[in-house]
Amino acid sequence: MTRPANERQIIRACNESLQALLCASVNISILDLSTDENVSPDTRALLETTQLLIQGYAEATDFIGALAKGNINVEPPRKNHLIAPYKELHASLQSLVWQIQQVADGNYNLRIDFLGRVSDSFNRMVAALADKRRIEAELSLSEARSLRAETVAKAGHWEWHPDEGTIYGSPGVYKIFGMENQPLTLDSTLDVVLPEERSRVYHALRQLVEGDEPYDIEFRITRRIDGQILDVHSIAEYDRARRIVFGIIQDISARKCAERALDYQHRFQKMIAEISSDFINADHDDLDARIDKMLQSTGAFFQVDRAYLFQFSADGKYMNNTHEWVSAGIDPEIGYMQNLPLDSFPWWANQVRENKNVYIPDVSRLPPEAAAEKEEFQRQGIQTILCVPISRENKVIGIFGFDSVRAKRVWEDDQVFFFKVAANTVSNALLKHKLEQELIESAVTDQLTGLFNRRYLHTHLPPLLEEYKRTKKPVAVAFFDIDHFKKFNDTYGHLAGDFILQQFAQLLKENIRPFDIACRYGGEEFLVLANGAGGTVVSTIAERILEKARTRYFEFDGKRLHLTLSCGVADCTEFGEQALNAETLIDTADRRLYRAKEGGRDRCVYGDDASEGNE
């Protein structure tokens, strides 16, 4: 049977389309069904079959290829059920192409029964494709659930093909990395790992692939989109048969942040416990050393450049930098921070006096009203400063401060709270020190005049005399008595007498050397202990004090009071070593005091007359 030329042309077109299909060509055009009524039924059947084959075979080829590579997770029995019809159809198509070619060449008629077998094979493949679509729907649902799970868990899964050098990541991976959905390589993935941890992560991956070592690692990354640093945890297994690494990665920043916060709190509590124990066990004399140690501990803990303590004067007008710690390479400022008027820094001082924390994140952005503070802070190179007032009995007595010099510093609320706890520890230590000082002073200080008392004198004089015996460093005493003191009490009352005692004590302190010791010996008697000075020098000092007293008037209750003094001086060089002791030295000065009174008062006596002997 000879076919018309146009029919043979249609058959050849079908043949070419099917050959292209078998060669997995792309963009195959689907033939339109001929409306030519002269086309034979078998040719029309060929056209219909070819159209269906072109529609379904390409889709099946892509699906079966993904299935064969393992890119679609399907159980083995079901996988075979999907692949078998495809293989059968592929073989039938190869035979069909050959037969169509023969028909197109005019050799013999196309066998309808063979087309039927091809159609049966195609129907089975269509059924398999329907199963394939169900699988895709299931996979789509599974992927949606997986994506939701990844979002909730802040996780993603990934595959690494070492031979190809490629990495495939789920949306969760890209979200963690802060990257667009783009091809990944090992190098581009390692680029997001912090540089100091990169080699550790790479080594762990190589050990998994080459040494079968477990891959279970925590490290930190920098998100590409915003530069945020995240803590991540990744685990993986290596499929040696398929040479693929399957892994997951999870953002564990929240957990690590909580762990670090807990560790931070534990370390801080331990530090505060050690500091508190130090202060509790500190003696009065080593408090300064304990404060210095505390500044070093807290400065290192909070990672600042300078930690310091300022204490305010009793009237709250001046402040002194009493203690300071600086980190390596930072210049100390304590030498420049003495006797500073608080009003020199009004903006800062007003906040401190109101017992407010002063936190300046960026010194360069201080307001115009803080111009004086800005100038001083910048002179010291400070970028960020935090000061916490130290108070006692609702009165601010100083500040505890931290400076950041090398870089700006952000202080979180919990850190400021911890800093306040440390400041309270310092405040408690200073209060303890003050109470101890007051206790010591109450034992050795005269409450009316503020001078040392007789107990203090008899404690400190003997060691000085022993030192004189070893080194010949002189020691001398001047014994004073207020002339006619009883008349102040009798004429003006005891309050006037107390006033005179206080005024003379102040005059005495103003006219002796800083290292001399002034004591109220009892009643209206006072004694000055001079270390390192002989009788001649002390006599000169005593004469100056007598002159100041006789030329000064003291106003009391509208009345001008006047006083004079009698004084006796003695020094250790007047005695042999066997005879020299505190009692003999004071007694000698006392006898000379009475000689001054007997001589008419308002005078100083130094040296013996014929009736005295000091051997």
C-alpha cells in the first residue's frame, strides 16, 4: 500500500519528534492533530500517541532521573514500581521509532497492533506518573512541614558532595547564614565561620570524610545580611556508598546566650564573695590594699581600661581620686585627680549628688551643658564612662567608676546592676573602715578638742625613745597649760571653758609641724610630741604658740576672751640611756612648766636650774 506524500511527511515528523524525545532533547514542539480527512486511522493514532508521549515522557524522564540519583526519598519497592514502566516504554519507543522510519520510507504499513502495545506501555507509565504526582504532593506537604519545623527550631539541613565541591542547603540554612538562595561551595560556607574557628570546622569535616570521625560541633558564624554573630550547632553523617555528607545546622544563640549569662553571673558572684571576704577579714591598716585588689578584679572582670574610687570631702564640695587600677598600656590619672571641686563639673556632679548612675556611652556626644566634663574626659582619652555613686546613710560619699579608653562600650542593664552590687560592697567596706576608725579614735582621741589623748601619747612615745637609743634621732616634748583657766569657768561658765579649750586646740594644730603629735593631757594641760627635733627647735615652736595666743582674742557669746600660756620643754638628749623613759621625759617638761608659772606665767622654760638633775 502506497501512502500519500503528505501522510508520509506526518509520519516522518512523528518519527523525528520521538527520536528527539529519546535523546532527551529540550523544547520539543507538540504536533497538532491533522484535520485532513484523508489521513488514515493508523496515522491519526500515531499522531495522538506521539502527542501524549511528548507530554508525559519528558516529565517522566526528569522524575525518574531524580529518583535514580536519590534526590527524592522513596522506599526501594515503590521506586522499582515507578521505574519499571518507564524502562518498558523506553524500549518500546526505540522499536517504534525504527518501524515508523520504515513506514515513512514506504517499505510497509505501520502495524496498528504494535501501536497498541506501545499504547499499553504508555498507559502503565501514565499510571506510574499519577503515582509520581501523588509522591510529589506528599513531598510538597512534607517539605512545607519540614520548612515550618526548621523555622520553629531555627535549623536547616544540608548536603555536601565532596567530589563535586557543591553544598545544597534548605531554606533554613540560608536563613541562618543570612544569604540569598544561591549555589554554595565549601569555601563560601566556611567564609561565614568566624576566622578563629574556621580551621577547626574544616578539620572536623575532613575527619568525617577521611577518617570516619563523628561530626558534632559548635561554632560561631557571621550572618552575611546584617553582620550578626550567631552560635550554631551542626551534626553530619557521611554516606560512603553515595559519597554524600548529610547534615543539619541549628541556631543555638539563645541557648548559648543563656549559658554565658549564667556563667557570667556565677563568676560575678564568686568574685563578689571573694571581695566581701577580703573586706571582712581586712585589718584597718590594709584596707587600701584590699580596695586596690578589688579594683583590679572588677576592672578585669568587666574588661574596662580604668577602674577607680573617688571619695568626697565631708562638706561634699571636693573629691579626691584615692584608688585607681589601669589595664596595660593605659595612663594612670590618679596624680591629676586630687582636691577637685565638684562644681567644676556641674552636669556630672548634679546627677551624682542625686544618687543617679552616670552612664555616657559616647563622650563625644555629650550635650552642650556638659562642656567641662567633655573636655576633661577627652583629655583622659575616655570614650565611654560609667559611674555609680557610693552612699552612706542616704548621703553620697564618693563614686566608683569605669572608663573605656580603647573603644566605646555598651553597658547592658544587668551589667550595670552587677556594677552597682560591686559599688555597694565598696560602700560597706568604707563604712566598716569608718566605724573602725571612729572606734580607734574614740579610744585615743579627746572628744572635746579632737586631739589625741594621754593613752595615745603613752602608746607612741616609748617606741620613739627606743628608736632614739638606736639611731640618736632626737625626740622632744612641750608641755602647755592655760593660765588662770579656772576664771573662765567661774566668770563665764563651763561652756566658755570648753570653748577656750577647743580654740586653743585649733591654734595648737595650726602652729606645729604636720608630723608632730598634739595631745590633750588632761584638764587644761596639752602636750606636743616632736619626733626628729631637739629642745631648741621645740622651744622656738612653743614661743611662737605663746605669741599667737597672747595676741589673739576669742569671741564667745558677744565677749572677747583672752588667754596666755605657760610651757615647759624637755628632750631626750638631756638623759642617759638608763634614765631615759616616757615618764622621766614628761615629768621633766612638767616641772619646767611649773617653773614657768612660778616665774610669772606667759613664758616657756627649757633647761635645768641647779636643783634639777637628770642623770
